[in-house]
Amino acid sequence: MPHLPLTPYTRKVVDLTTQEADHFGHCYTGTEHVLLALAKEQDAIARAILREHSLDAVIIKQIEELFASTTHTAHPSNA
């Protein structure tokens, strides 16, 4: 399979996703981290779509608080 380079925007989202995982001390990057990254990214079309479906800053904060209250740093499938 050929290597497909990431666009600068995609690289930015990947970096933000990794930062989200690091922020919560997780040693894996999951879809929840992608969701948080996209929801916070000002230029993301996905952010607008999430907001259309009532995923706003309050819900994002609740997700963050849930992560902050977890003590597991292993991948959920390994727990």
C-alpha cells in the first residue's frame, strides 16, 4: 500500500488528538481524543457539524471531566 502524505490540516488534527490523549495521561489515542480535538478546533468543519447536533462546550467539558476522573492509562480493550 502506498504511503499517502497527510495534509497540513490533517497533521494538525492528529497533533491535537495526541495532545488530548497526553492531557489525560492516556497511553493510547482513541476516538474520544479525536472527538475532543475536532470539537475544539476552530477551523474544523466537523466542529460545525458537532454543534449542529448539540455537541457544545458544555458537553465537551463533561467529557473532559469524565476522562479526568478515570485512573486507567491503559487502552480500554486491555483493561
